[in-house]
Amino acid sequence: MKACLSAMCALLLVAAAAGQSWVEDGDAPDLLPGQTTIGSGPLTSISGSLSSGTDVDLYAIYISEPENFSAQTCGGTSLDSCLYLFDQNGNGVSMSEDGCGIQSWITQQFVTSPGLYYVAMSVYDYDPLNPAGLEIWNDTPWGVERQPDGPGAPGPLAAWGGGAGGSGNYFIYLTGCTYAEQGPPPPTGACCLPFTGACQVTTPTGCANLGGVYQGNGTSCTPNPCPPPPTGACCFGTGACLEITAVLCLSNGGTFNGEGSICWPNPCVSVPLEWSDNFDNYENNTVLFDIGGWSGWDHNPEAAGVVTNEQARSAPHSIRVKNPVDAVHPFSGIEGGQWRIIAWQYIPSGLSGSTYFIVNSYYQHGGPYFWTVQLRFDPSTNEVYDDLRAPGGPGLPIVYDQWVEIRIDVDFEAGWLGTVWEYYNGQLLHTGNWIVGSVGQLAIGNIDLYGPHETSVYYDDLELEPLAPPPAATRPLFAGVQYGNLPTRTTDLSGFPNVTWLSGFVFPVTAAAARPDGAIYFASGSFTIDLYLTAPEGPPIRLCRVQEATDGLAYGRGRLFGFCNYASPMGIYEINPSTGQVSLVVNTTAQGYRYFALDYNAADGKLYGYTGYGTPTGLHAIDIDTGQITPVAGPVPTENSAVAALACGYNKVYAVTVYGNAGYPMFVYDLAQGPGGTWVPMTHPFPESQSTGGAAFAPGPVPADVNCDGLINAFDIDPFVLALTDPDGYRAAYPDCIIYNADANLDGQVNAFDIDAFVELLTGGK
């Protein structure tokens, strides 16, 4: 049966190619009158694109031969599609889902007469509704063409709703149809879409409906005539900043700072001189959900705390915590330096169950979250103890029926894991590493007041204040894995080779590469690859679908490269980050080299790849201009020498081995050794994993390191002068640097005011 269907689809494809097609003009509407197809003679296909799972395209067609009518997407899309047919009044006639695999096939069986009809294309479970909001068709049975059988039958069509997922291109193949309107097709030309720089061939009307700028009849999108969209700094709740378009920013939940704004210094991290809340500025009985920075855990309104006048340390109000309250106040940018948290707590005698004061080092609604302070007030023992570092106690006695101070002091500069001191009622309860276990952040992510008990507990006069100014430290080495639902991880490399890795956002990473501004490109997927842009803190911003499956990414000279293992020919390709199109740079087929780990070294302008295929295996240098491949070092010295990812930084190559769970370290190769040198082991970022992934070296701007070699010395003087006097010349001479390295006084500009600050940094203040 499948073979017959395939043969029939092939015949239909031939017929469609020989017949006449309508191409979606702009974005077809989802409601009547839809998009009118205009032309002469038979209409054999409609092609278009769904931009999202809630995009529906509705077309007006004329069924001239009801007995020969059909509409299908078999072989015309990879989407889990649904086709719907409506009469000229918008009432349902027929629908198909899973008529041929996951595609759709409407036949002539419910079409009784010729006339004007409307055919709609949607994805699975995004359904047509009548004016009362009821479904015109039931969701099941699947695989059966049906007349309207839902509570909203027969219609008319008034809206769409339900679950939704999937986007992409499609063909609807038609028989027994003509255009809805007879006449010459309207002229078309290139349309420059707003805010994106994308080009689409449309009619003048279709372009206007998209809000685009029509380039004239007969103009083409090849080459793209549209100017690149303006960019600006986009701020996210993680404190991250990316310079992207307004559309990308707003569609991913960011705040756009305006065209031409920059991420240096980071405008998204607002470190308060002091945060406090005494709850006296709210009305009594206010539920603190998305009010004053407060929320419920995982953004659950039922978990939000309530303002009350039942108790107060500073009249008239406090916050009441009892089941099901899990009140959380997230913070961003609270990292580095020394900090103090103060909270006053009132526990009445007769507490019915344990209550908790919690601080997470990283928190976002829905996860991930990492615990670093969890003080448990246990009425069964009448003690408060550190539930993470000393579960079960011993602790300090709980003081009931009066206001008692909780104080948390933390020093993020004390040791690789930071140091915390916990005080209760003026007495030291516990001290130890800020990061508990193997993961965490040197940061304060929130304050969490958790009360899984029926007795009311109260908090008042909360404060967060810096005890010393935080430094501008970075964690340049970034790594992620493709499988296992593990967080990305970063390190500042202090204590090398025994470094500490801190956990970030959770997302599968197949390959990664960093731009000079600190932003990170990464690929995600196995054979179908999507390209993302992110900051080390997240979130991931999807850019495009890459034309070829990509293993390994590298960024240099303003270009993004990837190794395309399944392309023909196999080799290193340049990737357009806006469109996903690829073009061959180095063909590696003859040598048999497959570089599943790749990066670019700014110090010598070469790509570096690691391979277990061809001869010799190990680390290779690859000349972008000539294609010459030069062996540099043999495989890393482990029993299984597979390497998942490379990151190049300051003339060193960081290689992440696949089998971290076998106890293997990762390795570093200093390119200053020349060929045949030694791999040096260092702490693996994923000791719990056996997975491929990606890595990147992303320091971002480093004031006074103007030649980007990782050092601040006399070699930075000439590039600093060039950056001040000839910015374009600097960019040409140092294409893998960012000019804000010359912004020594951190005012976001490169000018003469940076000279004194540059000299001070260069001389160490002498």
C-alpha cells in the first residue's frame, strides 16, 4: 500500500509541475475571505509556509469538477498537517488528518456541487471554531475523512484554537479545481520584510499586508536586495545582554534598549546598592504575585505570599507564609564581591511543621535551580539547622513568639566555591562553601520563603546589600552536551588545572562557537540542526535551520564555520547565521577527516579540528585560505580518545572528551609548543555524562587587552592608539577583537577619556 501511495504522489508531483500553481502571497489570512487565487485555467497546487503552530492559511478556490476534486499534502510537507474544506459561507464540508501518514487527503465524497470553496492548511490540533468558540470537527477519529461532527458543526468558521506545534513549508496538490478568480495573475516582485532584513516575492498587495517595502514588479530576492535589520542591546531576565534585532528580542521575552544600543558595559545588570522590603507599601491582604518583584515558586500564583497586619516588626505589615505558600523574590546580577542578606522572622509557638528560609544560587521559573542555603526550622527537635550542610542538625534552638534576625553573609571571592556564614539570633549557625555539591553559581539567584505547614509564619524587614563592590569577572570557557538534560557550564579557569565549573541554562548543545563580543552561537539537534545565539547566562535565541547537518562550529574573521559530516562533499562550510545557507570552504573528503570538534584560533587565524578519522588522528590546524591541513598533536592520552568539542582561546586549545563519566579529564594544548607537544589534563565539565557536545571561549570585552592575547602589556599600546585614532583601521587589523577592549574607563565609548584609565591598567596603578 505504501508503494502505491508513493507512486501516486510521484504522479501528482509530475502533474503539479506541469500544471498551474498559486504561491502564497505574503501571509494568507486564517478567516474568510482568505486569500483569493487568481489566474487562468486549472489550479493544480498551492504552496506556502506556516510560520508557527498557530499560523493557518486559508485560500479561496473554485471547484469546477466535484466528481474529480481532491486536495492533499501527501509528499508535499514534513508537517503533521490538517486540511479543512469550507463552503462559500464558511460552513464546514470536509476535513482530513493522517490521510496518508501524517499528511492529509480530502476527496470528492462530500463535495456535491461546483462553486466557490475555501481550503485551509493548519498543523495538528489547531482547530477551526464556530462563533461560540466550539470545535466544528471533533479531534478523533484520525485517519478518516469526515464531515463536520463537532459541537460547533457545521460552522461558520469564526476562529481557530487548541494545541499547536510545528512550522514549515508545504504544497497542497489539487485536482478538479480552477482559480477562484479568472484573469491574469497579478505582478510580483521582491518585498523587504520589516525588522528582519528578509526578502519574499509577493504582489504589491501581499507586501503591503506584511508591512514590507515593495521593490518593484519583476524584482528578485536573489541576491537579497533588503538591507540588514538594525540591532540593539536586548536585556533578559537572566541579566544577559545580546545585540540582536528588535523582533528577535521581543519575541524571546527580552527588553529592547533601542537601535544602535550596545551591550558594553552590560546595561542589563543593575546591581542595587541596597534592596529591601518591609511590606508596608502594599495594601493589607495583597497577594504578592508579580508585585514588588515577588512571585510564587515556578510563577505559580497559589504559591505567592500574602501581606498581613497580623504581625509586624515594622508596622503595619509583614508577609505571611503558610501552606501552600512558596514565596520567591528572584534577583539578577548579584554575583561577585561580598553580600549580606537579612530577614526578620516570627514563628509562633505550636508550629505544625518545618518551615524553610532558602536562597538559590541560580533560579528561573520552571528551572533550573540550584540550592545554596536551606535553613530548616524543625518543631520536632525545636532546632534550626542547615538542611544542606548539616541535615538533621545539630543546630540552634528555635526562638518562638518574637522577631528573630536571620543573617546570611557570603564572600564570592573566598575560594573557588565561595564562602557563606549563616547566623540565627546573633549566633553563628554554620559556615562553609557557598556552592554545595558539584554544581552552582557564585551568585544570589533569589530569596525563597517556603511554608508547607498550616501555622502562619511571618517575615519582615528583608534586606540585601553589598559588603564590597563586585568585580567585572568573566567565565570565558563555555561547554554544553547534546544529551542528558544537563545544564551548560562555564568556568573562569582560576585554579587551573583544578577548575570549578558553574551550571547555567539547560538546553541540548551539539556544537558551539563564540563571537568577540562574548555572544555564543550554538547548534542543537542531530541530523536536523537549528542555530541559536545566546549569552553564557542564557536564554537561547533561535536564528535559523542550518542547511546541512553540522558537527563542530567555529567563528573567526566575522564568519561562522561548521563541519558538515553528511554534506557532499564532506568538509568545512561557512554558515550564514541569518538564513542557514552553507558554502564549502575546505573539502576533507580525500583525507577522510571528520572534525566533530572545531574552533578558530584568533592568535594565528587558523581553524583547529580534532578527528578520530583519517591519518593521522588528533589535533589538526586548517588554513581557511588555502585549505591546507597540518597535523599538530596526537590524540588525547586516554583509553578512549574521543573528543566532543574544542574551544580556542589565547592560543590554547581546550578539548572536551566524550567519556567524562569514565573519569577522563578534558585536556588543553598550548599551541606555543608547536607540533608534537603535550596535552595537559584539567577538570572535566561533565563528569556525569557520556555525550557529545560543544564548547566555546567567550571572554567578551576585556578592557586594556586591546590586541586580544589574554594579557595587558606593552603590546597593547599600538592597537590602543589605533582604536582611538582610526576605529575602522583597528577593526580591519584586529578582525577577531572587539573595539570595546579599548574602553578602559567603562563608559561605553572609545575616546581620549580612556587614556588615563588605560595607562593605569597597563601599569597596575603605578
